[in-house]
Amino acid sequence: MLHAEDLDELPRLPEPVLTAYLNTNPAAQINQGGRTGAAIWLRSAVKDLTANWQRDEAALVEAQAVRLGDFVRARPGGRSKGLVAFVGPGMWRMFPLEVEVENEIYWGTPALDQLLWLLDEHQPCGVVVVSRQGARFFRYRMGEVEDDSSHPLNLDISQWRHKGLVMGVGDEHDAFDQRKRDHYRRFFEHLALEIARWGQRDRLQPIALLGNPRALETVWAALPEDRRGQMVKAAIQPARATRAQILRRAEPVLEAWRRDREQQDVVSLLDQRGRADVATGFTRTLSMLQQGRVRKLLVARGLRGRVRQCPNCGWVDRSPQEACPHCGHPRGTQSLRAVLPQLIRAHGAEVEIVAGPAADRLLAEAEGLAAWLRAADTRPIEETAA
């Protein structure tokens, strides 16, 4: 799994480096029939990239591509869906991903744009498996689940006497059973509060609660009401659940929650267009983002296009004018997918990339881009045609 410390390290990798995004999904047609489509594409792409380069530099890139191609061909069955590689003289960093990537290569500075886009698209979620022995906490992102070892919540019953050792019958046994039920209830109530704190602190949304229905209901009832909207629950046999089983059970309920939430968010925002704290349409929303006004940005998955970015002041728009409207400096074109993640991080905006019917409506009614704004003006914000 890709971690935050990896993102901090990657921009500091020694240059030059070959950055490669490779679609290695065995289900993709290009990778079927015994072919390693990613390696074939890589060889062709490097030839195109270096066609007009000096021979020495071209040979250096080709050598790195050969190393990477050999690695891709030698990987055993059950490959990951995607691979992000950073390869150079003395450099070898591989990040297998359980989400598909688009085939791309770059030479020089580590190219993180598609990786940042994927991280924005696949926000982190939580999974908690609840049982009478305790709770297991997991983080889920980009098709992978890993233990969160900082949350070992175990219920210690080692000192409990066996019911058969309780003296007497009737009322004494009933009292023993009640003490056990009270103990479990207190544990599950404590667990509910810890889950809520964990999700809020680490910005995990949603959190899937898995376990037997009776335990889940106790935990659910103890959750703060304002956090239940970020939770979803599903039954599973917790004692025997493997990581693969947890993943198979959690993924569909997490996905359903996200699609429903995306639909709600798009409907809510578009129904309130014209308000001072709402921007819709590509040009207006992109402008508000660069002015630091965007609080939460909604982007349709699959949004593509070219924009112009000024190398002097950094201003971005999709005007055909080569001269920057702010400083007059000449500017070239960039992929929107390359520029947008950088702008989002530079201006501290929250982002939600929506799919399915929510994306269709956002594309049809707002060119795939809309936002809630931080500070409302006293006048409505109208859409500006591109």
C-alpha cells in the first residue's frame, strides 16, 4: 500500500528517473492470451519518446526501460491491476496498485501527477471487524486493506470464571449472565467512541463495521449521532474472517455508500447554483480554486482536456490565448489531470471525484466541475462560458 511517507520521498528521488504508469491488470484484453501488454507498450512508448534525442541520453532511457520490462514480464500470475515505477541509475522503486492506471511514461523529474489524481479519486476508508474477543481495525484505499496496529482493542476474558463454576443455581447463574452482558455492552460502547474518534482524526470516510448483527447493533446504538452518516454495517463471521474475506465483504458496501453520497452531494450543490457560496462550470470553478476560495471541489471521474499554465505566475485556464492574462508571459498547454491535483493541494481544497450517475449529471450541467466556496460574496456567482 502507498503511504504518506512515500509521497514525501518521491519528489526527492535522484534525477533523471524513468517514471512509468503501467496497466498490468490481467483482466485487461491487452494482457490476455499469454501476452504482457504492459511490457510491449513500454518498449514502443520509449522508442517514441526518444526518437529525436541524442543517442547517449536515449540509450540511458532505453536501458532503464529494459530493466523494467524484464521485471514486468517476470512477475508471477495474479499481478496487480496497475504498477507505478520509478527507475534510474541506482534507483528502483515499485508500487503495485489494486486499481487500474493509464499507460504513461516520463523521463527526468519524478512525475507524480497521475498518482496524485488516483489518491484524490480513492479516498481512504476504514474497516472495523467486531467480535466478542475485541475489534480489528483496518485502513482501506485503492483496493488494498492493511491492519492499523495502533488500535489493538481486545476484550480480556481470561479471568472470568466458567459458568459451571458459579455456585448455586437460578438467580446466581442469571446474575452471572447479566454481568457478562454488561461487560460486553460497556466494551462495545467504548469501541463505538473509539471508532468515531479514529474516523474523525484520520478523515476516514466511510467506515465499514463488520461482525455479527447483535454486536453491530450495540456498537451502532452507541455511536454519536453525527457520525452515523459516515458509517455502514454488514454481517460477517468475525472469528474466521481472513483478510481476503474482509475485503470481499467490505468493498461492495463501501462502494455503495460512496455512490449514494456522491449522488447526494452533486444534487445538493447543483440545486443551489447561483448562491454566493457555490461555483459551477469549468471556468468559474477553476478560477475560484486558484483564488483560494474553494472549500470542497466536485470533479467528474474521467474529466479530460488541455489547459494553459503560465510558467511565470502559475495561472491556469483553458483559454486559447498563448499570453497569460495576468502577467502576459508566454505559456504552453498541460493535461488537466496533471495540473488539477497540484492546484488542489496548493490551495488546500477538499476534493471529491464522483462517478456513475453523479458524474453524468455533473458533466451535463456543470462541465464536470463545481465547488462549495469558503467565503461567500454578497452577490451570486454566475457561470462563465469557456
